[in-house]
Amino acid sequence: MEQSGCMKLINKYKKSIFLVLMILMAFLVSCSAEKDVNSKLDSINDNTVNLHTEHNLKLLTPKGGMLGSHYSYSADGCYEILKATSTNILYTDFASMKLMYLCSDMTMAEDDPANTSYIPNAYGLFVPIVTSKGLVILSNTTELIIKKLGDDGLAKIYISDYSGENRRVLYTLEAPEWIMDTSGIVEDGENLYFIEYYIEDEGNTERNYVVSVSMIDGKKQTIMELDAKTYIIGAYDDTLIMKKVIYPDKEKPWYEQMDNRENYIYKYNPYTGDTEEIISYKAGEKSIAFKDNKMVIINSKNNIVQIKDLRDNTSKNIDLTDIIDNGCNISWLSSVIYDNRIILRIVNENEEDSGRFLSVDITTEEWSYLDMYNGDSFCGIFAETEDEFMVTNGEYYYSYDFYMDDVLNTVDTRKPQFAMISKEDYWNNVPNLENIDYSMVYGN
């Protein structure tokens, strides 16, 4: 059958048309592949940004660690733990200046499980810590308590709302694990960082680790094993400030070599593992404190305060020699930096207090004598708000009753009397102190 002219024309150029279609399909596939590659590159770039997210590590225990951190505060109030006939969380409300149980129902019994201030099975040391995710309670026990009580005696990390409600166990340490109670606790908004240790070989070897625990799901991550006794003493940005202590004689117990120990201060980035030494010194030569990225070094023998900015590696010295009496030296009152100032004691050559104190602004380098006393007791700072300090104002004496073998016993004891004072009055030695009301907890 004879083909039409149109069909002859199609057949003539069929191969060419097929070739054009193949080229067009290849072009479309190429465009799609390029788009796919670009999409993957964008995804990788996004992940790279996430990997380099800025961190803001913050030291939560500025007085050293669990042993020194009996109080923790926010802008609104201060938390503490009362261990008496029961264990309860107390809260000082700065606005009303009242101490209370951390419970909305003040008529509830202290040991009622429904009372949000009550902590059951509270064996060992308990410490409150205010974090960005809520109120954290750390507990530490001993090997003896664990052997006696089993799981009830294990150390735990609790988290709750700031009101004390919705408390839950975030993480339970295993039988041989403890939180190093002389090292700082740090957070980055998502995780807690601390040093965990356990003793192996029947108490002969202590192994130490930097670990993190998520404040969301309680997942623990071991970050690094430490090769010597090491403490967290500061934090800023993505950096932990670590203090490594070396004892020269490995055959002797560490506590017999305190005067011969060597201290190494270094930066450690827990996200990358990078380290950088800052300073080293022997025991007694220097003492150190941190506030964010500022490192304050006290050289007591020379009466010099050195301030190092760890971000830009600048340093300046404040020489206090001319304002210190001959034969006297400076020493810390507290290594915590409040309102950008340090408070120094003036001691004589026998390291006895002269009864005089200095405040030094680490930014302006201005100094002044500080004379804030209640009788013979200096009014030390324990907490701060934007405009006020909570300070000690003498002591508060009280009694509490408890039963032992159905016999009523009364214990007489005391605690610091806290008071509120404006920062301006405090630094200018104006004793406008207003005591915190303790009557809701301890009675009149």
C-alpha cells in the first residue's frame, strides 16, 4: 500500500524527531538532578549552621559545687532545703520578703505526699538549683546508704516547675555513681553538665567523667574521661572553665599533699573537645574566681587583683598596695562576684582578719571600704536581684519538736537571718536592712 505524502515526511524525519525528544528529556532530567543536588546542598548547609549554633553555658553553682550551694535564686526568690522532721523545699519571696514552704496550700502537712515542698526518701545531701527549664533538685548519697536502702538510696536528679509542681525524677544515678559535690554544675539551656565519679577496685581508684544530662528527657551522655582530679569552676559561651589538680606523689593520698598540689586552669569546649590552658600555679600562690568571661586572680602576697577577659585575651592589674596597711594582705571574703564587684578581706601577716573589707569594681577598677555589720557579724551577700541584695543580718534562733521511740524531743538551733537591702545602700554602707519574715515556717 502506498504511503501518503504526510506519512512519507514523518518517516523521513522520525529519527530526527526521536533524537530531539531524547535531548529534551536529558535536559529535563539534568535540571531535576541539579535541583536535587542544590536541595541537598541547602540541607547540608542548614545542618552545618545547626552544628555551629551559639551556646550559652552558664554556671549554676557559683560557690563551687553542691557542698557550697545551699541556696539558689532567680530574679523573684530564693530556694533552700530544710531537713528537720521531714525534708522540704523552702522559698523566700523577694517581693513580700517572706519565707514559706514551696506549696500553694500552707495548711497542708509538711510530710503530706501531696505537698509540693515535700521530698520523700530524702537521704544524703540535697541541693536546689534554678535552671532555665525549671527547679532542679540534686541529691547525693553514700555507698553505705545505697547498701542499706537499695534503690531508695540512689542519688537522683529531680526537675519541677518553679512552683514545685509537676516534680519528676529526671535521672537516677547507678549504684557506683556520684556527682562530684565540690565541682560546679553548668547548663546550656538544654542540658546539665557536671563531673561524675565512681570508685572502683574496692575503693582504691576514682574515675572521673564530664557528663551531660538532658533537662528534657533525662538522657545522659558521657563526654570525656578525666585523667586527674578536675573541677568545673566557670562557664561562658561554649566554654567550660576547668581546674585540674596534680598531686606530685602518686603513692600518697591526695589529702596529705594539699600544700604541694599544682593547679592548672584551662578552657574546655564540650561540643568540640578543644582545650586551651589559661594559667597554672602552685597551692597558695593565687586564688581565682569567674564571672562569665571574666577571670579574677588574687595575688595575696603582692596585693594585686588581675582581671583577664577570656574572650579577647586582654588583662589589667589593680594594685591595692598603697591602700593596704603595712604587713597586711588581701584575701577573698567570697569568690562569688556580685553586681560586678568582688569583696576582699584585709588580713594581717598571720592571716587573721583585721575586720576591714574592700569592694572592688572589676570593670571601673574603683574600690571602697565596706562597713556593713550587724554587731560583730559582717553582712555577707547570698542572693541578688536587679536592684537588691539578700544578705545575712545576724542569726535567727528557733526550736523544733520530733518524736523518737514515742518520746517528744525538742531541738534548739539557729540559722542565718536574711534581710533585703538595696545595692546602692549596701555599697555605700547605709544599713537599711529589712529582715525576711520567717514566721510561716519557724513560728514567732
